[in-house]
Amino acid sequence: MAVAVFSVFPVVNKLRELLPTVNFIEVQETDPSPLYTAEIILADYDKVGPHIHKLQNIKWLQATWAGIDFLKRYIDIKNPPKFIVTRISGQNLGQMMAEYVVANVVFQERNYFEVRENQKKSFWNSGPYVYNFRSISELTIGVLGIGSIGTVIGKTLKYLGATVYGYGRRESLSLENEEYQHISQYFNTANLKEILSKVDYVVNVLPSTPETNDILGNGILENCKGRNTVFINVGRGNVIKDAEIIRALKEKWISAAILDVIEKEPLSEDSPLWKLDNVFITPHISGSSRAHDIAQQFKTNYERYQQNQPLIYQVDYERGY
Amino acid sequence: MAVAVFSVFPVVNKLRELLPTVNFIEVQETDPSPLYTAEIILADYDKVGPHIHKLQNIKWLQATWAGIDFLKRYIDIKNPPKFIVTRISGQNLGQMMAEYVVANVVFQERNYFEVRENQKKSFWNSGPYVYNFRSISELTIGVLGIGSIGTVIGKTLKYLGATVYGYGRRESLSLENEEYQHISQYFNTANLKEILSKVDYVVNVLPSTPETNDILGNGILENCKGRNTVFINVGRGNVIKDAEIIRALKEKWISAAILDVIEKEPLSEDSPLWKLDNVFITPHISGSSRAHDIAQQFKTNYERYQQNQPLIYQVDYERGY
């Protein structure tokens, strides 16, 4: 069976290594025709998007990213395509994002960006400003979104001693369940304000769906007031508008923001966000779709596909991710 | 029983909270006399050091730091004082240092100091330079020094998926032992070159002893050549001279250095180390003796002392720490 591959990631050689008997056809911009006849496609959403209505034989599209926002530009969400779409997710992406969160919490708590600036001035700062810090074990951290990525983030923070609060859509969660044992308390839409008022860090991992649009907007961050809460966004920029983040910082509802995703990417050059000292902006790189991870996940799904088993990380249009 | 406390850390109130029946006497610079009659002293080494030979009744000195280098200025190591000295160590210090190591590995692997510089220029860098990074699970990390601090660092890195190599003085280590299960391979003095040649990161946690003096000096880092090894020093600056670090970077034996400790602290203003882009200097703050940690450890030891049990983290002059 031929698999059409249409991606900027150098994934084809990895795929051929992992699945030597499969015929992978590398699709070129100049000739997208292999897409139209393929049963299985592995592709970046932005590459395959414009062709989505011309795919005749497709049964399964394995994407190379986690978020399906881009795909939504090309499909009608109320009348979605009939073929299976699987996205990239899971342990590797979760691990990368967990590392991002941990590293940024440490740098934030210890003022290490300023230590770096001090270094440029040959200044050995040995005052309380640098030694009076909190370790992760002294922090309460709210993780908004408790899917596969949020779980790895939450478990890692818990391992490091943090008190982890979880937020999701479900009404309740069995916290005695092995999967949720890292969560000390669970909150949902009805008590979003409450979790915000109780945590030192808010880590957003929620996907972009109609329900999460602006979920941290409209002044709700005022509930963080007095806690010096830091907002970390590794999920999607739809949860809060840039102007609202600036407002929350100005009003001191939150003390800092670490933003891997923002309202509209790339962030426009004239955005005031760039210049705020208590904002760290990373260009959507907390997790990265690496060729070998993509290939590995494709292999897992390909083998399940061959055996008629359900594929992992299937997109569910009703949930919106 | 009276306990004399002589420290810059605001530890006395915490001690009184934890041990309300004990009489803590706060010693002032202007009147050190309570030291001379106390049986138990809790003190910073540099504070108590000049008085060390006038302590008449002392049976136990609980220090507020981990390293005893400072104490050695005031005692004859071959004829050390007869009283017990306990140092600060253990889980909390280990955790803080583990956080430091993890955060710095992530920032190093992902070029986040440069991402921060890009932010100042309003530059959204979305090229391979920022998304082609390694996660910790893809790294092999050598931990030099496998005591209580090195163990917390090693276990944390292992939890995050790293392959951890250990280095110590002992000839061999039972790696099946619960305590060492995070260590994939063990190396000692006889094969220091070998561990250096096999790791992506070398994390030094060794204490300052005659045997560790210059242990990473004399060109031995040449064994890292070709691996782009990063050197992290959270232990003591005696293991390598500053000039040797500069040489190792220049010769590309190592690709970067993250230095919380250096040969002579504070680092002199005219040191060329300050200005090297691939060096991050922090002013001996990877772990911090915080008042509540010191008080907590004092409490543990005080209760053991009352019950004639061995105290934890006793200084052993023969070992040198």
C-alpha cells in the first residue's frame, strides 16, 4: 500500500527505516497528485489543507502537529470529512512541554534572566534577590487541560513536589484513579474562578475549541489578584486576547506571563507584549514535532490500522480536537 | 538546654516555632560570649570560624551550609575539633540543585537565552534553530558525586528519561540497589576519562577535598571532544581552574559551561568568563540555605541528639566533607 507524505519535516527516511516494506511517496508542491489517490496520507495540516476536498481515496490522515486549528480553515466543522484524522500527541510532546514548564518556573522563581543580565555587567549578585527563591515543591500549580499532554506536565510537577490542581470539562474526576493521582484537587467550568484564586502558576494546555475561546478573558484573571500568579500558555492562544494579558499584568492580577502561544502567530512586530520585562515570549516551540517522533507515532498507528484496531490520538470534531 | 544561634539567616523564629521548649540565644557580633559556654551551636561557618578555638563546652555544631571549605580556614584538618559538626544537605538542597540542572539543560538545549534576546528585537524566530532541540530523554548525563545531593539530581534526570551515569570514589556500586537504580553505569577515578567521553552533560556535585582538587583540570576535558558536552558545576570550584574552563571552551572540548561555583568566589570583575556567550554564571545560588530548611534539619538532629542517636549529615574530616 502506498502512503503519501507531504511535510516540511525530514520524516521520510525515518519512516522508511521503521517500516521498510511500505511504499512512501514524497509529495512535491509542484505535483500534489499522489495525494488524490492515496488511502493513507501523512501531512502537515497547512500543506494538505488546500487539497482536502480533492482527496478521493483517503481513509486515514496522520497529521504532524497536535492542534487542528489549521485544518479547520479548510473544512466545515459541522460536516467534517469522513476519513480518520490522527494528530501528534502523547508522551514525547508532553515531555517536551513539561520540560518547558519546569524550566520556565525555575527561571521565573529565581530571576535567572536578570542573573544573565547581571553577568553581562560582570555583577556577582549574592543578595536575597537571588537566594530567596521558592523551589517547585513549595508551589501550587493549576493545569488547565488534563489530556495526554496535561497529564505528563502535571505528573512531572508532582514528581518535583508541587501541589497540582487540574481543570477540565468533566463534572468530576476520580482522583483515586491511577491516571489522576498527581491531581490534588479537580476544578471545572463551574469553578474556574476558584482554581485561579488558589494557584501560584496557571498552566494552560487547553485545545482551541469554541468552549475555550476567551476562557481566561473578560477580567476573570482578576481572581488571581494578590497571589502573584504567573500565567504560562503552552496550549492555544484562543484562551485569552493579548490585550487582556497586558491588562492583567498592568492591573497586577498576574505577576508575569510565559507565552509559547498567543492570539495570532507570529506575534506582530509592533505588539507591546515583546517589550514587557515580565513577559517571556517563545515562538511556539515548547513542544516540537520532530521527525523521529512523527515517524514513531505513524508506525504505531500504521500497525494498528493494518490490524483494524482503533488508531491513537484520533481527532474528534465534536470535541473540537 | 541553651542553643546559641549565630547566623545571617532569619532562622531563630522558625526554630522557636518548631522547638518551643528550647532556649535559643541569638548571638550578636558585638557579644559572641554565648558561644563560649554553649553545648549546641547553630551557626554559619564564617561567623563561628574565628571563635572555633574558644568554644569550651561545645558538643555539636549544626552548620547552615553544605560545604565545609570555610571551616577549614580555622581548623587543622589533621587535628580536627572533637565535637560533632553537621552540615546542611539532603532532599531540599538536592531538589533545588536538581531544578537548577534541569532548567539549565532545557535552556541550553533550546537556546532560550537567545530566544530572550530575540524577544528584545521583536523577532519571532520559527526556524530549526529553535525547534530542533533534544529533550532530556535523549541525553546522557554524567553526575560526578553520588551523595545525597547527587542522588536527587540523578533521580530527577532519570525520571525525565535521561540516561544517567554516576561517578564516585568507590571501586564499584551495586546498581541493583534501590538507591542506585537511576544510575545506568558507574565510573570511578580509574575511568574518569571514559565517563567524560560518553556524556552530553557533565554535572559536578563533588565536594571540595584534596582528591577532587583539579580533578577536571590538566586537559582531561579533552576526552569530551566531539560530543559537544556541556559542563555544569553546582559542586565546588576546586575541581577545575577558571583558565582551564576557558581553554576547554576555546579548544571545543566542551561546548558550553553553566557555572554556579568557580575557582574563587565572588568571580573577579575582570574575569573573561563573564563575557563568554556560551557560559552562564550564577552567583552560587543553585541551592539555597533557607531559614525553614535549616530549622527543620536542626529539629531532626536535635531530637536525635536528645535520644543519643547518630546525627544526620555529620562532617567526616577524613573524607573531607
